[in-house]
Amino acid sequence: MRPATHRSGHILSRRTVLRGAGVIMALPFFESLRVLAAGTTDASGHPKRLALVFMGCGINPNHWWARGAGADMEFSRTLAPLAPFRTKLNVINGLVNKPAVGVGIHPGQTGNILSGVPLAKGAVLRGGISMDQVLANTIGRDTLQPSLVLGCEQPVTGYHETNFSMAYSSYISWQSEDSPVPLEVYPSLAFDSLFENRGSRRLESILDRVRDDAASLESLLGADDQRKLEEYLASVRDVEKRVDRMRTDQAGAAGNAADRGRPLATMSRPDNGLPQDLREHMKLMSDIVAIAFQTDKTRVATLMFNRDLSGMFYPFLGVTKTHHSASHDDTSDDYEKIARYYVSNLAYLAARLDAMPEGEGSVLDNTCLLYFSNMWSGTSHDNTKLPIVTIGGLGGTLQTGRVLDYSAAGDGNRKLCSLHLSLMDRMGTTLPRFGDADTRLANL
Amino acid sequence: MQSSPKDLPTRRGIITASLLPAAGMLLAAMSVHAASAAADTVHGRRFQTLVRPFVETYCVKCHGGEDPEAGLDLSAYTTVDSVVSGFSDWDLVLEKLQGAEMPPLKAKKHPPPALELEVAAWIDALRRDEAGKTAGDPGPVQARRLSNAEFDYTVHDLTGVDLRPAREFPVDPANQAGFDNSGESLTMSPVLLRKHLDAARLMADHLVFTTDGFEFAPYPVLTDTDRDKYFTLKIVDFYKRQPTDLAEYFAASWEYRHRGALGLDAASLADIAARRRVSARYLATVYALLTDGRDDAGPLAKLRAQWRAMRGPPQDPAALHESAVRLGDFVTDLRERLVPAVANLSAPPIHEGSQTLVLWKDRQMAANRRRFDADALHVAGAAPRAVESAATAEQVATAAQLAANAPDAIVTGAPAADTAAARALKETIRSGGKFIAPAIVTAGTSATTQLAAKQNRDDDPDLMVPAEPAARARALAAFARFADVFPDAFYISERARVYLDAADEQKLSGRLLSAGLHSMTGYFRDDAPLYDLVLSPADQRELDRLWRDFYFSAAIPQRMHTSFVWWERTDSTFMRDPQFAAFRPEDKSVTDQDKIGRLAALYLAKAVANQANSTVQEAIREHFRRVAADVALVETERAAAEPRQLQALLGFAERAYRRPLSAAERAGLLDFYRQCREKNGLDHEDALRDSVAAILTSPNFSYRFDLKETAGGGKPQSARIAPLTDYALASRLSYFLWSSMPDRELLAHAAAGDLHRPGVLAAQARRMLKDPRLANFSAEFLGHWLDFRRFEEHNGVDRGRFPEFDNDLREAMYQEPLRFFTDLVQSGAPVQNLLYGDYTFVNAPLAKLYGIPGRFSTDAWVRVDHAGEFGRGGLLPMAVFLTANSPGLRTSPVKRGHWFVSNLLGQRIPAPPPNVPSLPADEKSLGELSLRQSLEQHRKDPQCAGCHSRFDTFGLAMEGYGAIGEVRNVDFGGHAVDSRAEFPGGVMGEGMAGLRDYIRAHRERAFIDNLAAKLLAYGLGRTLLISDDLLLDEMKARLAADHYRFGAMVETLVLSPQFRNRRSQLQAGPLTARYISPHIGDNLVH
């Protein structure tokens, strides 16, 4: 046998080959197909969802704080839009992604924020699989779409002055150590990927096709050979039946979920093309995440409100600088306005999820929205600590209503990857280590 | 073994000779008896008079009635026909009789030996007769899917990439002959089909689309980053493969010059170029420059002097290389100093790093590769003078005059670029003046600095030109030719930011084919010297194709432009004005022609309003022209590529199905594609992916249906036996010898319709044996025959006790027999080398285990002769077998012995009874008794001895090798190793040498018989029948007649009627052929 050629870990990622819109859907574990279709919940309760919401280039350090706990929590200006959710959120300070510190600004600080693996400079991309894709490979098997990766800003792939590829600034979801998950920027295409059932249609078409092939072969074969072909055909029919059943199950699931979230269940397909106004764009993308969670089309979503080194601009805020330039004056009012605008978008998403009833509470109660940036201060490119907020109780597994500060906990106890491990645990995937951490985050 | 003599096996039917096609069939003796004739034959009569009474007297008491012993009911055999159809039972009877095992000792009645001999002889004769009658029967070869290994090899050959999708498939079971390449054991299930489907879609994700069709990458290519990586690596790889080392050309030139003395009289320059693997074109250019004596001044004169000074032969290669390198270094050093500097264009508020300006600079630098900087030269004897600030018109005039009269004057400053005077000044410069053009002076450089730099250059004799005009002209011409033939770079494979300080940027490596921008996506092709000087026309086309496919597949022009739009608003502030608000990078329409045009106009207007000079304006215009043209080109090519890619899809299907497609099949494929587009709403690329996935899931790909006719033909003919079509034959050959799809040459013969001709068939087999793909055959045939195919996953070794057993050693152990066997087959060595050869093959880890001194590497395999000095040589002492047949912490003579007789010699050993107590796992725990002593049980207890006496002792002879095959004198239990053994028949022997002697004297025939039988079963893809006996004889005869060359058996097999024909399937009958053991000689030792 020839010695195996180098393969870059695609065994894991095979099932999550995504193209933002045109998802190539892998067949889920039939055995664990949600009984949601039957209108009941399984023993462990409602499905838990995780959304990773990213904003690039840091926040205004003077206006990012919270005090108190629970119903008495107070917020700074930037975090004020989250006040209605005070009992359901945690403001977490002091965490760090060590492999991204001191390696070079911008892309080196961003690409591995969900993987905790040092990034490679120069010609060939290399990092590590991101935690949302780890979840996509595990719990993602139970849903139509293993994960959803959306963004509002197109990727750029040149080279930064630090000799890291700009791909690290553009993508935080990586399906393998060297390949990012394509980002979907068009709302209409993101919508289609969830609701148009294209994935199973494609599977069915292929199965139909090979069944036809077998049928035309049959007439050319003798009796013994036909028997072998019949074995093949039986297998094809079996697989087809499962695909069909999965589709009806999913349709049923959608119906049931829709029943429960009655007022907000329907969302019409967004128009083709890009919304002119960024505000509309961000809202649409948030809507899509919300409805994907509600209908259980997916349980893992990554939403990049913007990119690192972002070129977004905000005429409606009265700010003339683009995002990255403004972040270089991070204590300015302008930048505070920008950061607050993003937080208000987060609040919008939380509100959408909170308005969808589920069980005794809402979809938000079974969700965790993890909001974070790749830096604390954009002016100094300081990422020795990161701004992080979680919203949602994750099905009761996550205590909320707290302000947690790990700044003084010591470097071994404030790893961002520890947070990732803790969240993955709660999502049902237990790993011994992830990125640079092998312990969970204490007191979470 | 149940037998049902009432079944009529499918092989018994009636055929008539007239239905046999004429071409090349050896089936003269193919008639099979009708049932009624047999009873009257000699065998029939003897059966009734001799055999039946014998059986009834001595056998039926146990082997008959309601519950026959061992399930063998001999009373049911009432006719000779029944014996023939249930022959496997009678084969067993023969074996038991000849081995004196039956009747058992405890039986009451025992036949006289003479009678036993007669019965045995009858069975034997019946078999031989039957073999003769049915010789050449192709046998029931079932259609089947590709085995996992075949799947992987086929995918590799089909796509060019070793994707190995079958790694995830469940392990294939083997048939009775021990191989997994037979329909007897290969089945399909929904689970496996789903895996096939997933594998097919994964493979489709590896597709890369080009202007002509598509190819496969070693990794999925779905994002822009994947595409960029694929093509940049391919292009850079292409560059690096080209011969651009000047020293090689000087060495080659030297060789040509001295070709007479070197004995290469007849060689032309092109021949020498081929020998030394350099470009013939460029060698001719270089050689002409060295020898034609034109422009013999300046650098050329100096170069030629050094060339002439090179010593003639004899010259040792190292010294020649050194002097060639010296010439090369002279050229490159000087050349570096002649590179014209290109200053940045500056036009605030346009950012210096804007694509408009940077790409302009790239283009200038590219254009300069074969030009020299006249400013770098100095005129002998002239002293420089400086004049500052030629900003106003008068200053320009003064400067012009100076330049005309004092060739070494340096003038700095920035005259208004558009004045007539400035233009005239520029003209003067071009004709030899010494003005540093305003655009080239970077901000802040003073005349003094320039002067200082120039003074440094003036000390450089290589950069001097004579003052006298005619001589100076000759010198300049020499410089021009020098620069033209020796470019400053043949190609630029990577670039950091070109508008910043080069020294600072040096550490930013790895930006392949970059345009030198900051943060933006941007590539720039800069390889004209390579293209124009070195490449052959075919290579030029390939390089063009690579770049074209790159831009096409990764939409480079579009992405560069969207990058541009993003950047001009962020790092650059140029596009922050509201007038540019309509241009957003997220917007797909930003690359529409009209939007590009509008942006171009707005951009230019703003530049002009900010006093951009004419060069800048032209740079801007040129930039947007190119963007528009490149974007349009990619779009046009994408449209034009669609039909070509569909044709490529059909071609791919044809290769995947291993045969031509019918018109209906072609139409069906295109129809499916259209369905994907229209019904499923997929774009072109996704529709192609699904089409490829469908092809790879189709039974036409994953099954071996050896169809009688090519697709589209009618029902199979009614003949019982028919020749395989040439396409079927091609596949049968390739899956036999390569475990993979047929290659172009085989398919060409199939297309020409001559593959079935014996001469062609034999020649192809011989060619295939010599092919590197024979390694696949070694893995599959040898690996299954000797039961080590899955050794790469072997985890039975305790790595705590044996820390040297790591994955590298395991892999090396696995490879050793494969390398040995492949070499044996390809070199035509005798098959007995497998047993007695005093050599083996090792790499570093294996050499270490074997204690073979020398320098080895993990990747290189080396043949080691006189391996006997290290206790090695041939298959028997190979670590893989010794390890695979050891339970991890101790040796197992039983397992090793069993492997030896069962696998290697083909002796049939029944399974052990269910309630045997086991030996301790660890040698250490055996306590007082040695392993050998513990095994004495096997010999003492007659119930055990019946089988164990046949093989235990062979394992004992191997006791000199430990649990991982290491040579040892003491075992883990502390006992001294004792490898003496008493082999069956009372022959004494010791160790490997004793074992070999024994084989040579008593079992070599068995080995050959077994080898032939295994090969035949593997080659035919089915278990053997009596009808194969004569073919086996023929194979062995040809083997012996041809120095026991393995290939002789292969050729005989391939030319046999069994291989070249198939049974047609008129009626459904029992599918499985009952296994008949081939007649293995000498395995029965009394």
C-alpha cells in the first residue's frame, strides 16, 4: 500500500461541508432524529442552542462595565441596551485567548478566537478547528443544518503587514485546521439554506439518478448478476426512504415549532441582494438566526456583525470614520456610539428569541448568546482581556444575572478556551481539552 | 459439510461446440456429460462394485443415518454423478484415507490397506477425469462491487489524488480462498451505500473548476482561500521546477564546448541540454552569448574572459560545478547592481499603497527585468556635479544643458512634468544624459545623498564605461545584451509590500504571487523572462493555462476590485466622500462594467482635482481599464467554460465507468445536470458537483459488471460460455494486476478491439507487471494470502514491554514483504527466493530492529544481501509474520506453525475444539515450564495431536525470534531459547536453517502448488473448481520451464480460457461454488 499522503484532518469535517447558502447536507444519525417531529420533547428537555456573535476591533473601555447582580444590575452606557435582560445575562471580564496575544495585531488576534490554536503566518493557512464546528460535527448531526455561519461583511484575503493572511481577520469559524467555513452575507441565501430543503432534494436527486442507472443496467445483465444489482437497489431504496422520512420529520418539526412560537413564527423570504442600509442587514441576519433556532433547523450559529479590520461605516450614527479607523480612537464618543449600536443589535436578537415561547419560558432561556470581540481596546490593540457577554440560561445549565471578573484569577484560570470547553459541555459535547485549555472555567 | 447430490450444479448443462466463438478459445474439451452417460463409464461401474461397498462397510456406520458424524453423510452418495457434484466431500474422504486418519483407530472394522489404496486411486482418477472434461470452464464469477482497497486505488487513478475514502468503510470479508476480491463475499448494504454516497460527495467537494473542465485537489476546495491555495501552490511549484540556475547553463555550455574530449562528439546543444536537464532554448542563447564574440565589451568581455579561463577536461564534477557557480555569481552580482530603481508614484490624497499606484509600479518593475539602469553606470574619468532643484522652467533649461554637456551631472527636483522643457530634458536623458528623473526621486532625497551614492558606484570598475563615444556605445550595447540575456529575476514568486522600504519588508515572506499590496487581495504575474527565455512552447502554454485557470476559478479580478473598494475607504481615506457611497464591497454589482466605469470616472476626477500628474492619471486610467477587461474576461470565460465542463463531465463518466458511454447514457447525464440546475436551483458548479457525485455512486462505477456487450446492446447471447468483451477484459486485467481501473493503453487496445489476442494480452500483462502499480497487487494478493493485510493497524504488541515498536516500525514491518515480493516479480527472480532468498529489504526502523548496520532513512528502502548473517532472508524470518502471529507478550509456536502450514503451504487444518484451556498470555507467567514444555500436551493427547502434530514444531523452530520478531537467545521467562524441532515424518531440524532444509526436501512442491492455487483464485476472483486442475498444472509447468519466474504463471493465467471467458446466465441456480481444495501435493506426510 502506498504510504498515506498528508491529509489535513478532513475526516472530522466531512459532515459539515458548508457553503453558507448551499449547504451540502450530510445525513444525520437516524437513530437520534429528534422526536420533535412527534410533538414531544425528549427526556432532557428542549434543545439547547448556542450563538456566537462577534464584533471586531474592541469596545470603548470607558463605557463597558456592569455592577450588581440579577434584577439590581446596573449598566454602563454601551451595555445599557441589554438592561431588559439583566437577569438572563452574564457580563464576563478578564478572559484572554493567549495564543492570540503578542503575535501581531489584527488577523493574528482574530482567526483563532474560537479555536485557541496558534495561527501560521505566510503562504499556507493553518490554525485549528473552531468550537462551533466541533459542535456542528457532534450535535449538529441532529439537525438539518449542522451549523449556520453568517456575516454582514465580505471576507478579504490579502496579507496583513504582520504577514498573517487577512483570512484570519475575516473568518472565525474553521471547519478544519486550514479551511474556513464560507461566510454567508446575503440574507436571502441564508434564508434559503434553512428553508428551501435544498439539501435533502439534492440527495434525493442523486439517489434517483443512481437508481435509474441500476434500472438500465438490469436489462443488460444475466440472472446471477441481476441478483447483485438487486442488492444494490435494495440499499438505495432503503437510504431513499430515510431521506424522505427525515424530510417529513423536519417539516413536522417546523410545523410544531411554528405552533409554539405563534406570533413570530413566520418570516418571509428576504429580497435578493444586499439591503442598502446596514441596520436592516444586521436585523435580517439576526432574524434568520432566531428563526433557525426556533424551528430547530440548527442549534449552532455564528454571526459576525462585522469583520476584524472592518470597513463598515455608519452615517446613521453621524459617524464619518469607518469602523476600524474609529476604533483607533476607542475612548471617543463616536466609537462608543458604534459599540452601543452593535450591543443594541445583540439586544434585538435576544428580544426576538425571548419573544418565542418554549416550554415554561422562551427560546432565549434555552439558548446562550455569546457576544465577544477580538480586542478590549482597538487603539492599543490590547487583547490581554476581552469583552464578553452571555445572554440566555442555556436550558438552566448556565447561571445568569452575574458580573464575573477573572482579571485577577491568574493566567491559567482565565482562558477563553476554558469558557469554550464549559459551553461545549453544556451543549452536550465533552472534550478533555480544547485549544490551550484543559480545565473548565471556574464559577461559571 | 452438508452435501446434496440431488442439486444440479449450474456447471452441468449442455453446450454445443458450434456456439463457441472462434477467436482464440482453447475450449476444445468443454463438453460436459449429460447425466445419463456417466453410469456406464468405467468410473460408474467401479463406483458400484468397489467404492459403494467400501463406504457401506467401513464408513456409513458413523457417516450416515439420522445424525452423521461431523455432518458428513456418505450414505447419500448413490451414483457417480452425485459424487462429482458433491466432490468436496470426497476430496475430504481422500485426504482422510491418505492420511490414515479414517477410519479412526477406535473403529471396529479397518479396511485392508490395499483396498484403501484402490478407493483412493479411484477418487483420484475420477477427479482427474472430471478435470479433463471440464477444463477451461470459466466458473461462476459473480458480478460484484469494488472492494474497499480497489475503491481507494481506483479513486486515486481516476482523480489523480490519493483521497482514500474507503478508510471509513466497514472491513470487507474474505471468501473461502482468503481474498476479498470476489462476489462470493462482497455484498452491499444500506449502511455501505450511504458511505459510498458520502464519499462521492466528499470527492465532489475536491473539484477545482478550470477553463477546460475540472480536476481534483488533495483537499476540498470550496472557499476562496482554498482556491487561492490550490493555484498559487501549483504555479509556484511550476516555477520551482524550471531550470533557472545559471551555473547549470555554464556547466552545460562547457560540456558542449568540450564535447569531443568528453566523448560526446555527436551531441548537439539540444542533446546536452536534455542530458543536463536545462532548457535547450536558453542554453542556445547563453552559449551564443559566450562564444559569438559580438559586443565584446564591458560585462560581456569580462564574462567571456572567465569563460575562456575555465579549465578543459578532465575535470571532476565538483570542480566543474564550482567554476560554473563562480561564473553564475559574477553574473548575478553584477546584475543586481544594474536593476533600474522604480520610485513610487505619489499623488496625495491617493494613498501610496493604492492598487492604482502599486500595480503601476509592479508593471514598471516587470518591464525592467531585461533592462539595465544606465544611471548606474559611470563614465571613466568624469567627475559628477550636482545641480539642485530643477523646479522652475529656467532651472529645467539649465539642467538640460548640463545634462547635454556634462554627462555625470546629477539633477534633483521636480519640474512640472508637462512642460515642453521637461519633456525635452527627458529626451536628453534617454540619449545618455545623467538626470535622475523627477518621478524617481523619492521625497526628501537631496542631491548630496544622491551624489554620495553615485560616488560609491564610481568606485566600481564593473560599472564603468569608456568616455570615448564609440567605445562607450559598444559598452552600452554590451550592457544591454548582458541585461537582456540575464534578467534580474526569471520570475517573482512572492512579494511583500512594494511601496514600502524593501529592507523592512524582507521578513514578510510567504506571500505567494502577491502584487505587493497591504491587506488587499491582490496577485500579479511577473514571469516574462522565464516565459520568453527558458520555456518551451508546451511549457508556455501550461503556464498560461495555470494563470488563466487561477484567475478564472478564484475570480481574482473581481476579488481584487472588491478589495480595492473596501480599502480605499478604510486604510485609505480616498473613497470616504459621499460620492463613493454607492460602491460597496458587499454588493455583487460593484464589479459590473458600468459600475467600474463610473467609479473610474469619479476616482480620476478626484485625482485630477488634486493635481495628480499625467503619469498618475494614466496609471489610474490604465488600472480601471485593466480591471474592466479582466473582470469581463473572467465572465466571458466562465460562460464559455460551461459547455466545456459538461464535456469534461462526460469524459469523466467514461473513465469512471471504464468503458464508452452510449448515446442514451450521455443524454441521461446531461439531463441530470439540467435537472440539478432547473429543478433544484443549483448554480453551475454545484450542479456539476452533484453530477460527479452521482457518477461516483452509480453502480457503473462501484460495481464490476463485466457486461457482454457495451452499454446499449441487447440481451446476452444464449451461449453458455462466451468471451469477455475487450473492455471487460481490460478491467479484469487491471483489477487483477493493479487492483485498479484500466489505464489509457489498455483502454486503447480495447477500443481497437485487439486486447483479446493472445500476443497483445500477454504483452500487456508483462507491461503491467513492470508498472509501479504492481505494488497494489503485492499488498492485496500477498497481504491476504499471508494474512497480514491489516497489520498497519495491529495493536497486539505491548508497547510498554516493547517500546521500540512504534508506528514507524509497524509500517516498516508491513512494507518489508511487499517490497520483497514486488522486487521478486519485477526482476523475474525464482519464486523459491520467497523461502530461501538470502536477502531482504529494509529501511531505518527495520534495520535497527534487525541489527543491520549502516545508514538508512525511514523513506528509502534498501536491499540487504547476506541477510542470513542477521538471521533474515526471505519471507519466513520477516518480523511482520512473527509479530502478527504472537499474542503480544510472548511468542506463539502454535500460531506461527499454523500460519506456516496453513497460509504458506495450504494445508487444511480444521478449527480447534471449543474447550481448549489457554496458555498464559505472558511468557513470564509460564513459571517453571517453558513454552515448549507447555505445548507437550499437544503431542501427548491424541485428540490434540491429530492436528497439532502437523504444525506446532514449525513454530518451535522459530523460537529464536521473539514477540516482535527480534532475534533472541533467552525468552522473557528467562529460559534459554531452544529451536530444535522434530518435523512431521520424524525429520529433525533446528531454527530457520533447519526449517528451510525441511521445506526444500519435503514441502517445496506443496508451497508451489499452494502459490499457484492462491494466485489462480485471486486472479479469477472466485474459489477454485475441479475444472481448474489442468490450468494449475499448466501454470506450474510454465513456471518450472521459465526459471520459476512468477510472471510465467501470471501470463499463463491471463491467457487461459477461464480468464478470457465467462459463463452466461441462462437460468438461476445456486450462487455459491462449493469450494474444492486444489490438489496440494506433499502436504500429507505419513
